[in-house]
Amino acid sequence: LKLQFLYLIGDSGSCVRIWETSPRLTMFVIMVACELYGTKHNLEVGFPGPPTMLELIWHVESTLQLENRLMKPAGRAREAFRLEHIQVYDEALQRWVELLSDTQLQPWAQLYVFQLDANTAQDRQGQLPATRPVRSPPSGTASERLCQLFRDIDVNGNGYLERDELERFFSVLALYEYSETAVDHFFASADTNRDGVLSYAEFSKFAAGHPDVAKAMYTAGDAYLAARAAELESANEALAEAHKAAERRCADAQHEAAARGAQTAQLEDRLRLAQEEVARVATAAEAGARAAAQEVEAQREAVAKDAAAHREAVAAVEAKVAQLRSELAANQEQLTVVNEDVKALNDKLADAEGRAQQAAHELAEAQKVRAILRNEAQAAQTDLDALSRGMEEKRTELCDALRERDEARSRCEVNATTLRDLQARGSEPELAPVKAEPVAEAEVEAAGKKEKKEKKDKKDKKEKKEQRERDHRD
């Protein structure tokens, strides 16, 4: 949606004066405002009678296209005026509203026209200027033509011609034979009091002194406005065709409305029959309602009796509920005690579970130690078996040594007996060589030492094993 522009309307007295002095007293005049090249304009657009929306749009757009061409600054490319939408100032609401229908149009209604986005369309907040008539081709006497020419050049309507206005007029009417230097010369020649603007007196004096320039201005203006009038005539013809097409559509709509009127009559007949049926049904319903009322009364009495019994039952139930509430309170107290016991048991269970986990951990560690000890015991058993076999071999050797010792002793005794017998005879006997047994005794002593050493090693291993078990438990 377009922004709602709150344009301020000027003094209404100026509108009254324009109405009183306007020669088009029989026309339907509408004030049309817009912004062109950064300047707001408010034009009096006349119609032979109240226009339709199509006529209004065609005429306003063509008029503003002409103003857009006349207002084009020098050296700027020409841009077409493209109407987007129109707002009208509602006197009753005291604000701007969208123009949607020709019923919103009144004589001297104030409109504001928005353009499509373009360089010339930069609508800004501001006060609307006083209205002025739409430019038209010059006619009448020479003074009237000169006066009309002066008003056409005076774009801002301040009653004076400025240098930019004169240059714009020459540019719009394609008076290319006059250069910018020539325009400066014309303006300097006409501005006799050197105030930077041309009054009507100065302009008329300049036109009288330079009839060739004035004639060129008249001729170019007439040709331009004649071409524009031809364009407007073509637009009016197209508007007439559109009006005829609209009338045809209106006639078709009237025929369709007549057909729908016949349908409406049929619907009204059907509605009357339906109303009669409704009245008949309403009468039957009223009789049924009376019977239903009697039945309802009987049911009401039965319901009253049932309600009394129900109230007694409710009182008994309430007493039972009170009893149950007391029991519930006692049960809740017991439940509180039980909850506390359960909490204590849960704490004990948690403690027991912790101890069980610790015992399981210790058991796992003990099993590991047991496995280690089993391995060590197996190794010790292997060593012990080897030692037992060695001791058995040593024992066998010891027995052999002892037997040899006994045999040696027996030989010694035999030799001793023989020696004594010989001594008794008084002769030197030849003693049988006695085999000494020092090696056997040394071996016995070595075997004893080895056995003691093995016992000590076994004891040391056992102490080390017990020490490892203690360290592991710690």
C-alpha cells in the first residue's frame, strides 16, 4: 500500500476567487495535484459534467503528461508520466483516502496523483500550492495571446519570468535555433531593471522590440499545443469507445439483473411456501410442547423423590468418605513410618552392597594371589621333587659309602686281630692294606651341608611368599 500523504491544503478563499473569476462556470472542475521534478503543482482540470473513473484517469493522465513535458529541466532526458493511483481529500473525515469510485468526486474536489517510481516521482510531504488553470493554446487578441504566453512560461506562477523558466520553455518547444547564449542575451535585454526576473511589462516590451523571437515563440507554442490537442482528441475518441463498451456491459448487467429478479421472485414464492410449512410445523410443535410439559412435570415430581433419596445416599456416602479419610490419614502416617524403615533398609542394603563389592574385589584379588601362590607352589613342588630325587641319590651314595666303611672296619678288625696274633707269636706280620675312607666322610659331610642349605632356601622362599601375600592384602 502507498503511504498516506497528509498534504496540507491551502487557503480555501483562493478556490472561491478562482471559481468566481473562472470563465468555465458551467464545467465540472476538479483540483488535481502532483509532484513533477521536485515541485508540487495543483491544476484546475475541467469536465463537461461529472466524469466517470475511466474518463477521469484518461483526462488527468494526458493533462499531466503535457505538464511533465513543459516542466522538464533543460538537458534532462524526457520521461513519460505514468499514473499509479489517486487519492482524494475527504472533507468529512479530514484526511486523504483512496479514490475508488466516481461517487467520491464533487465539484472542486482535491485529488493527489501518484506516479510509478521514476526520477520525476519523488512525492514528499509538503503544502499544496494554489491552483492554476491547465495550459491551453493561445487565442484572442495579441495582448491576450501575449498574456497567455507569459502565464505558460511562468511555471511557478509567481508573476515573474526567471531565466530557468525561459530556457525550459525554449527547450520544450524545440526552439533549437536559439542557443543558450542567445537565451542569455534575450533575458539580459529584457531585464531592464536588472533584478534577475522579468515582469510582464518587461516581457511585453521585449516582445514588441523583438517580433521575430515572439513570433517563433507563438508559432512553436501553437504547433506544440496543436499536436497535444490532437493527442487529446485521440485519447477522447478512445475514451468514447471505452464509454460505449462500458454502456454495453451495463446493458448486459441490467439484463442479467432482470433474470436474477425473476429468480428472486421464484425464490420468494418458495420462501412463502416454506413459511407456511414452518407455521404448520410450529402449531404441531406447540401441541407437542404442551404434552411434553405435562410429561416433564410428572418427571419433575419423580425426580424430586429421587433427589431426596439421592441426598440421603449422598449423606451416607459423605460419612463413609469422612471415615475413609480418617483411615487414609492413619495409613499415611503408617506409610511414613514404613517409608522411613524402607529408607533405612535401603541405606543398609547400599552399605551391604558396598561391602559385598569390596569383598568381591578382595576375593578377586585373593584369587589372583591364590593363582600366583599356586604357580609358586607348583614351582616349589617341582624344585622339591628334584631335591628329593637328588637327596635319594645322595642317600644311595651315602649308604654305599657306609657299607664300604663297614667293610673297611671289618678288614681293619681282621687286620687288628691278625696283628695281635702275630705280636703274640713274636713276628712281624704283613698287614693287609687298609683302605682309608676319608672321601666317604667328606661326601657325607657335604651332603649334610647341602641338605641344610636346601632347607634354609625352602624356608626363605616360604617367608618371601608369606611377605608377598601380606603386601598384596595391604
